[in-house]
Amino acid sequence: MLKFDAVGLFVNDMEEMVTFYRDVFNMQTSWNKESYAELFSGEMRLIMYSRKDFEKMTSKKYSYPNNINGTLELSFGLPKFEDVDKEYSRVISLGAKPIFPPTDEPWGQRTCYVADPDGNLIEISSFNRKQI
């Protein structure tokens, strides 16, 4: 039986992306300048592979989204609604690109979006489970 193991990103600049997720989102890693990286947040694993090295390995060329893209989102959860606002401000001050400010949604979620250096969307949110 298959077990979902990780989310992977093919990245333009490994050092920039590993540094971003390590320093801005406090993900843990033992990356040592290889073309592959693993980062951890609790039980979640984010893997990264250099686009050029992946193309070399597979002997294929790929197309990648440019700028801010809606291909996927990475989602980080927080315990309280007010934590979303604080975290949004904190990550923007550390270099995340602001996309959508903290907003209360009718389904009982406070959510916001920022983007990483490659334009991948990152959601920061909290749910009021009583409203759902």
C-alpha cells in the first residue's frame, strides 16, 4: 500500500530556497549544498531538487511556472486566529512575498498567503473548528 511521504519542489536556486524555508519558516534540515534537500516541520517533510540537476538526471527538459504561480500551495497551521496576523507580518519582514493579507473566511478559517522566492504559494492559517 502506498503511503504519502513528502511534498517536493523543483527549485531554481537551492541555496536561496533552503535558506528561505529554514530561516523564515523554521524548518529543520541538514542540507550541505547538495542538489537535493530535505526539510522538516513536525511530521511533514518538504524535499527539494535543483531543476537543472533533475533535468540532467532524467535527460528531459521541463517547463516550470514563472513568477507567482497557482500550481500548488504549502500550508502551515497555527493554533489561534491572532497568530495568523503575527506570523504573516513576521514572514514578510524576513523576505516572503505578500499575496493575500489575513482574512476571516466564512467556513471558520483565518487565512493568508505569501510566496517563496520561486513564487510557490504558502498558506498560513488557523481554524475555529467550532464554526465548521
